[in-house]
Amino acid sequence: MTTTVIGYPRIGSHRELKFAVQKYFKQAISADELAQTASQLRHENWQTLSDAGIDQIPSGDFSYYDLTLDTATLLNIVPARYKALHLAPLDEYFAQARGYQGEHGDVKALSMKKWFNTNYHYLVTEFDDDADIKLVGTKIFDEYQEARDAGYQTRPTIIGPYTLIKNGRFTGHKTASDFVPALVAAYEAVFAQLAKQGADWIQIDEPALVKDQTAADLALFSSLYKPLLAAKHGLKVLGQTYFGDVRDSYDLLTSLDFDALGLDFLEGAETLPLVQDHGFPADKILYAGVINGKNIWKAHYQDKIDLLNQIKGAAAQVVISTSCSLLHVPYTIENEPQLDDKYKRYLAFAKEKLTELVELDRIEAGDTALLEQNEQLFTQPRYVENETITKQVASLKEADFHREPSFEERARVQKAEFNLPKLPTTTIGSFPQTKEVKRNRAKFKKGEITKEAYDQFNRDQIKACVEFQEEIGVDVLVHGEFERNDMVEYFGEKLDGFLFTSNAWVQSYGTRCVKPPIIWGDVSRNQPITVAESVYAQSLTDKPVKGMLTGPVTILNWSFPREDLSLKESTYQIALAIQAEVLDLEHNGIKIIQIDEAALRENLPLRQSDWYSKYLDWAIPAFRLVHSKVAASTQIHTHMCYSEFDDIIDAIDDMDADVISFEASRADLTLLDTLQKDHFKTHVGPGVYDIHSPRVPSQDEIEGTIRKIVAKIPLDNIWINPDCGLKTRGNKETTPSLIHLVAATKKVRQEL
Ligand code: GLN
Ligand code: ZN
């Protein structure tokens, strides 16, 4: 059989691209030098795939920032406000990704959203009425040519027009169908050019098909693909889907003139039955996603072989592939020399998954030794068990998930307790992780400084941070999270049941990467995690300091979960551990505690019909379990990151927090209408400026935003804060931004 992958990670096995792009932002390297690094990384990837023995190698899966943005840019879907800056193409591209503030003007970034059910984020394509869609870019052609010149005949990949539309935003009067003719023409031009260059295949990604599809959706899909597939210019077209099954569009897809279809047999619960019951056309190739592109566990070959045999029973031509792009897993366990082999032999990152694809092919060809060797891994229990904790989870009762007294009663008690001004100001927790903060941690990790010296440095940072907040007049302070490398890893390191890597980075957005821990056993808390820092910060001021925790759903979603335990059970174990920390903070005099659920939406099933039954019905109770035992006067905050909330707003209210802060600024505060309409009870800080951009908002701009919020949300329910933690920013922009935030709030308060 033939082997391939949908895509490969691109940030570099040691995050070379991240560092090069950041240097470019700081003007420390030129566009040419950046291009050189990028080219080298692409060559390394092609070489790796080729060395591993992968038959069909993709190209075009590289990106400086994001593939959706690349596709929109290729097709000239660039809002006028960016074009008006008259920047060089690369700078215009980055201006869309991160906003621009400089000699040429002052423009916010495009909005950013979660990419389906992953922790990757894409930039939302804006379809303005005056958009002039046509092929203008060369990226996909250049990369194809670059590979070809290096001796690789690749399969160029591109995000398809349907997914571009479904993930996009229509800002004017026009709707999707108005853009269909231009999109068809533009994609056809891409086909024509690739064919001219000598490409045989193109992979066109349409993951939007795995969501629930209406008849109108399918009609839109047909209106794009009927004409497009009638104009292939001799190219063969692989329609690639992932993250689920295509139950609504299967018959349509198989009836259209695709030369191959890529289906996900892992997350797609219905994929195998669809192929078996509806049949798969003999003239098409089935790209079977059987190697998991999201987890880091070695595949159980016998299961995969059984699956492949069933697939082959239903389809004449099968290519073995990954369930989704390998973008969502780290590069290689070769970068983890410190990890004991007793763990490593169970793990497969991107590079090891290439070997798995090739080995499956060899097993299919009769190599039984490989099968037996693999089988040995699955005969013994591998995870560390803790009976106390499993019993505790098993004996949880309904009452453990409910906080008393009611929200309204608590709000009354807390109003008296804290006596805060109207529009109280706060931040989301972290302050800039400066060079010095990172250097201190690095020195400690290398053993160059003592634990005392390390802690003392962080205490000095906390002190300075508290003083700064007092000085500028913030109402509810934070300690700044200087001791944390990452909001999940930090907790994982102090809890039992987690395993850590050194270099297993996964791209989250642009230059931002995360290093998810691996859940390797039952999770429990055997020591306080955050108490010392919070208590120290509180000792420095009379104003309340918020304790700062990561919630159980986020810890789970941003870790690699076990395969033998349900997500629900794993999350409840983590929830009990965080509950103990909440109670410890409360016991030590911390009166406001924020429990971040930044990633709550991430694992929401892609099909709405599954939302409650497969996820929210345990995820929301898991959060309530964490804070159900605190006193009425203890104020519980939570925070959620950039993503859509409108459709789960009731579930969010049901978390029963006292206050929630959201990212709303980068989505133009459209959330406010939902909050207003649905009588959201939880007090709310909608986020008055975008911290994912280096732009400094002026006092005026923030005043405008606050007024918009005041116009829609009851005054007593409003908090004023940035829209996320400040750790990725520098002090250079953070200091003026927060000064403007407080000044703007004071100004609006006077008008009330
Ligand atoms: N408290 C965290 C911080 O400020 C929250 C970060 C997040 O939501 N991603 O960094
Ligand atoms: Zn956030």
C-alpha cells in the first residue's frame, strides 16, 4: 500500500521558525534571512518524510503564521485596512496576523479562533463586500517548485473554499454564495498553475464537512465543487477531511468528481460504517486516516491492521494516512534524551508516526515480527494507579457539584465583603515573562542558582508587580505568575500522575507553542501548589489579591490524556486536586480565587447534537466540583480565551462562577449582544483590549470600549480587564496599556 501524511509540523524541531519570526518582528533579521530559515525547515521536513519511507510527501503545509491566512492572502482576500498600510507583502501578512502600529498606521489584527477541536488557532478570513477574490499569491507554487528542485514530487495542499467560507466572516451585505464564482475561478487558477508546473495531485482540505451540515451547506459545497472539479486541468484532486466523519456529505462527496477522498477513521465514529454501508467508488482512492494525528501514544498495530482490513474490504484502492495533520503533535521523541525508556517505548510523536505508517505497510505485506514486537507493549498495564483517588471519584455525590448559597445571595455577601468601586479593574493573572524572569528559571533548571535564590528573585518580581498595580490604581490585584512556565505544565509538575517532556512543543498560534504534559497515571495532589506566592502577594497589600489556578478541564484539554480512562474520570481526578488547592488558598486568607478554564470550549464535540451528551454534561460539573465547598464570601472568578461563546453561553453561566472574564475585544465585542439577550447572571469582564497583539490601546479607545459595555450590561455586573494574561507581552506595551485601562475606567466612572 501507499503511505502519506496530511501535513507535518512546521515550527521546527527546536522551534527554529518561532525564533526566526520573532527576530524578524524585532528587525534583528531581514526578510531574506527569515526566508532562508523557512526554506531550510521545509527541506528538513521533506527529507525526514522521504528518509522514513513515506511514499507521498505533501508541500504547502508550511506557514509563517497560519495556513488559513496563507490561503486568503494567496487569493487576495485581504481587508482594505491592511492594504491601506502599503506595507511590503510579508509585513502586510504579519499585520493581519498581529495588528500593526507604526509609521504606516494603526490597525488591529484579524480575529483568531480555535481550529475545530484543537488547541491550534487560525486567523478568521474576512469577506468584505468589496473583496476582489483572485489568485495573486505564489506561496503554494513556490513551495511546490522548491520541493521539485530538491528532487521531491510533492502533493501541494491548500485549505478548500468551503472551509474558508465556513470559518470566515462576512462583514457586509454579501453572503457566501456571492463569492462562489470568484472563488471557483481563483481555485481553478491554482489548479491550472500547478498542473503547468508538473504537479500530479493537489490536496484540498475541507474539514468543515465534519460538522453538522444543513441542506443549504451541501448546496453551497456543490456550487463550489461541481464547476471546480470540471476544470481540473489534468490535476488529480484529493478532497481531504479530518476531525470527524462526513455523514451528512458522504453521498455527495462520493458522487462528485474527486479522484481521492481522505477520511478520518479515528475521530470519525461513523466513517467505517459509512464506507461499508454506502460503498466506496472503485474509481476513487480512499486515503484512510488510521494513525492518530492528535495523540502521542504508539499505535496498537493489531487494531490498526484489523481496521485496515475492514477498510480494504470496502474500498478497492487504499492509501494509509494520518487522521489529521501531524501539526498537532510534537516533532520527535529523539529530542527527549532525559526521558526514561520505560516511558518512551510507548510514545510516538510526528517522526515516529511516520515509522508507524511504514511499518503498518510492511505488516500488511507480511512482516509478522513487527506485529509481535508491538503486541508486547499492550500486554501489561502501563499507567500508575492510585486507589484512594479512584475511590474518591467513584463516591462523588450530586451535592459535591453544587455550591451553596445561590449566586444572588453570594453576590450580596461579596458586595459587602469587598466594597469595590463600580467597574472594578483587574487583570487575568500573568504579567510579562521578561528575559530576566526566563533567565532566572533557566539558571535554576540548570542548577546554576539555589532554590532560595530562584524563589527570592520571583518574590522580588511579585513585590514590584503588586506595587505597580497599587500605584496605577488597579482594584483587584494579581501576583503575576512569574514562577510559572506555563499554566498547565506548572500544575502538572506539582501534581502526581503527570509526565514531562523537554522539547515536545506543539504550535498553538503563530509563534506561540505549548508543551503539553502527558497524563501517566491517576492524578492527585500531595502538596500545596500556589499558596506560598499568593499569600506572599497578599501580605504586601490591603487590596484583595486573586489566587490564580488552572481549572480541571483546561489541564486535561492541554495535556495528552491516557487512552485507558475516560476523559470525564480523568477530569474529575484533576478537579478534586484543584478543589483541595482552592480550599487551601481560602484557608490561608485568599478571598478571591480565579480558576482559569481557558480551554473549556476546545473539546466541545464538532457536532452540536453531541455537545451535552458527550461533553458539557461532565465538563461543567467538573468545574463546579472545584469550587462547590467555598464560603459565600469567597469570590470565584474564571477566565476563558479567544473562542466563540455565544452558543454555549448557558453552559458557561451554569459553571456558577461569581465572575468570568472573556476575550471579546478581538471579535469586536459581538459577545455583548449575547450576554444581554440571554440575561447572563455571572458578572463579567469582557476584555477591553487585545493582548495577543503588541498594539498599545489609547485611553480614548478603551473608554469607547467601556462605554459600549456599559450600554449593554447591567452596571453592577461589569468588570474591566485586558482580555487575557499578559505573559506573552513585554513591559513596554503592558505598562502604558494598563495605565490607559485604569485611567479610562476612572473617566467613565465619573460620568456614571
Ligand atoms: N491566568 C492565566 C494568565 O494570565 C490565564 C492565561 C490564559 O487564559 N491562557 O496567564
Ligand atoms: Zn485567556
